[in-house]
Amino acid sequence: MIATLKPPVKLGCNMVEIKKQIITNEAMEPVGVIISYQDWQKIEALLKNQISRDNSLDLMAFAGTIQLTIDPLDYQRQEREAWQ
């Protein structure tokens, strides 16, 4: 059985009108979706743009060294003793 729904779908910051058909089984539970190829291309483009923006974090801003005031193993022992 196929039910047709046409609510707008929000992807990222963009509202995109996606015409879709919801496929249901005999118990009327959704089991699949049919969308047009043009809508699929829009979704892929939006997701690609979203992913490329998310990966723009420059991790080199966090690179560097720290100065320790205590031996790391001593610190670990102190923390473990605090839990006992």
C-alpha cells in the first residue's frame, strides 16, 4: 500500500519540499519511501555541503604541549586511591 505525503523536510538550515510516497505493509507500518531522482540529488547536495562545513574545524589550534607539575603515574595513583 502506498500513501502520499508532502510535508516540507528540513535539511540543515534549508527547507526543501520533498514529494515522497510512504510505502506501508499490511499492518500500515511504514517500510519504505519513494522519492524522485531530482529530490534525491538535492538531498545529496545538501548533505555534502553540511558534511564539508562540519569538517572545517582546524585541529591545529589545539596542538601544543603541556607542562606537568606531577609525574603522570603518581597522579593516576592519587586519583585511583581517591575512589577506594
